[in-house]
Amino acid sequence: MADLDPSRIAAAALAVADEQGEGGFSMRAVARVLGVTPMALYHHVKDKAALAALVVDAAIAERPLPPPTGDWREDLWIMARWMRESMRAHPGLAHIRRANNVWTGATLEMTERWPGLWRQSGLSPDRALVAATASSLAIVGMAQQEAIFRAIRRPEGAALAERPNARMMFDAPHDAEAAFELLVRALIDGLYWRLAAD
């Protein structure tokens, strides 16, 4: 127990989260990786939610929030890219965070910054909040769907024979980075234009 500390526990828990996802994330699994009993962990973390908070903060510490540039549109794009990269690095973490209702200083800092950037656009506070909520949900959703799309197997040739548009979708080269940037920038511009015009 003496050689356990929060950083070592967080590293082991993050490995468990990455390998096993939400379903395999437990005090017992982390203790097994560390070679200790689950009770030994309770000297350092109160419960599974506290373990999840430790892991979330460790993952965010790997990739600190990017500093603002002063250009709200560019800063939204940079933050969106940061969110996507973070989700790709640790795909199961969002589910673990949600399942354990984790809110830490680091997660609240992300939550604080996103609508703050939208406020810099000049939209009224209520419209900036609408834009922040809609854009955040769309960006997280796309990042999650990208992971599903990467893992999906192409349908058999016969299934696509009479569906030329579907076949083109599967045959076309896909630049995920360019598609993500296109979506985010169009989303930012479109939300701003619609909400500023109303």
C-alpha cells in the first residue's frame, strides 16, 4: 500500500478504461492491474466515482486545454479539435464520466470555456448558450460516430450492387480530418448566421 499514490492509481485506471471501457472499469479491475487488493485502493480513493474523477483529470492533464488565440471562431475550432483528439485517445472515458456523474475542476473549465467563446461572437447571452449547447452536442456526436464508422464492416458486394449511392459512400476515400473540420467550421458559421439573423 505504501507505494500506491494517486498518479500511479490514475495511470492504472486509465489503462483499464482504455482496454475495457465502461463495462470493465471497476475498483477490482484497477486493483488487479496494480497487484493490490481492492481495499488497498480505498485508502486513496473513496469510491468508484472518485476513481473515475481521478482518471478523467489524468486524461485531461495529458492534453491541457489549448490557450485562446483571441479569435472566437478559431478558438472554437481549436477546442473542437481538442475534444475530438481527447475522445480518440481515450474513447471509453466519456461513458465512464457520464456513468459516474464526474464533474471536476478540469471538466468544469472545459464547460466554462465553450459558451464563453460563443459569448465572444457578439450573440446575446441566451443565443450564445443555444449555440454552445447545439455545437457541443453535434461535435461530440460526430466524434463518437467516427469511432463506430471506423469499426463497421463494409456490406457484401451483392447488397450494394443495386444501391450506387451507398456503394459510392463505401468506395470513396474518406478524409476524416477534413470532414471533421468542414463540419465544425460550417456548424460554427451556420449557427452564428442563423442566431444572429433571428
